[in-house]
Amino acid sequence: MKVTRKVQFKTNEICVGDQISVKLHGFGKFTATAQKVTDKGILFLFDEVIARHSMNGSSTNEGGFDGSDMKRWLNEVVLRAFPEKLRNKVTEITLPTYGEIFGHDDFYENFEPDNDEQFEMMKRRGNRVCDFEDDWCWWWLRNATKENVSSAVFAYVNGNGLTNYRAASGSGGVRPEFWLVR
């Protein structure tokens, strides 16, 4: 049976597609949707861009996402903006991968690999389109391009919900995902 939940209620059982509201101090109030539920926890993706930020201060993807200014900013600024009660349950905050948003199509071959399956909701292009402050915008993905493509760019989702890559120093949309402990 197909079910669409549209009623707000308290529960300890989160399912894929369930939304929560998150007030990020200094950023605003946002919704996040559960994309995956596993023994590890629940993976939520913000439904909109929460801010603009560069992947790195200079145009380089050396060290990939793990060595990026973005990863430090997410952990040192964005995570601290979560309400304490929720922050204590967050085990990881990061950006989505190319695989989670687009799967592993032909264009994926330009990027450092990930082993992630496409989120069911991201199969619909409209769910990949975001705005920030009433302006359609592009947003970063975690994957750096392979060295033979460029050593200065990362994948992103454009304002039409399609993919491309851009210089790491560009100020782009940030649409984080985060794991909550079950």
C-alpha cells in the first residue's frame, strides 16, 4: 500500500519521507526530510539551501571534501547552530554525494567515486531544485572531480536540478545532510 504522510504527530519511528523542522541559530528555520533509515541511524537532507559558502578559499579540490574548508565550516559553524537537544543526536553532518542525488550515470565518471545509491526522492528532478532567499540557486555536492578533469572543482546541482562542476572557490548553496542516532 502506498502511503503519503501529511499529518504532524510525535513519534519515535521515523520513516523515509518524514520531515522534521530544524531551527538553526543564525541561519533560520528549515525542514529536513528523512532519506534513509538504517541500523546506523536516520539520514536527513535539508529541503532547501541553508546558506552560501565556498568549498575552499582557493580554487583547489586537493584533499577532496575531507580536506575542504566546507567540511570544517559544517562541523564548526553549522553543527553548532543546531538546537542542543538535536545536536547531541547528530553523528555526522556533511554534503550529499553525486550518487545520492543523481545515481551513477555517465557524467558521474568525471568525479571521485562514491558507493551511494540515489535517494528515492531525488529521482524526481523537482526535489533537487532549491532556492535561497527567494532566488533559485545551485548547491554543492561532496564529490571532487578526478584529477584528469580538473584539480580545482567539485560537483554541484544547478538551479534546474541538473548536474555540473564548478570552481571550489565559488560561493554556492549549502544543502547539508546529517545522520541522527536512532
